[in-house]
Amino acid sequence: MNIGLNDYLFLSALLFAIGFFGVLLRKNTLVIYMCLELMLVAVTLALVAFSRYNGTMDGNVFVFFILTVAAAEVAVGLAIIVALFRRRQTVQVDELNALRN
């Protein structure tokens, strides 16, 4: 069995859709954050698939930059979520109205 570009793109689209609907439907900030990371992984998978299909290393180089930015994003995002939890004692999106106060 030969796995082609269409299979990788289908998997990437499926992961992106799961992450997208998770962001839209969930109320917990940690779950929303994980869904955003899932969307980032889906885009990275598509980038690597296109890079492999074209026979270049451009996509693989971009993946290292994406992973670096994602690591910084995780650190900052989790710090913001922890700070919100310490201040408001909840991580539910509908109970957080930090911009009002």
C-alpha cells in the first residue's frame, strides 16, 4: 500500500477540523488551547506533506521554525491561563470577563 499526498492532506484536514470545532464548541480554556495546538500540528503536517511531494526541504525547515514558535506559545499561553485561574478561580470561558474589570 502506497500512502500518497491525498492521504496526508485528508488527515491534516481532519485534524484541523477537529481542532476548529473544538475551539468553537468547548468552554474550558485548556481544551481550547489544546485544540489550537492541534490545528497548528495539522498545518505543519500539510506543510511537510507538500514538501515531501515536491522533493524539497523547504517545508522541513519551516517545521523547525514552527516548533520553536509553538514552544514559546505554549509557555506564554499556559502562563496566561494559570494567571487567569489564580485571579478568577475558574478556567471556563463563559465565566471569564477579564476585559470588563
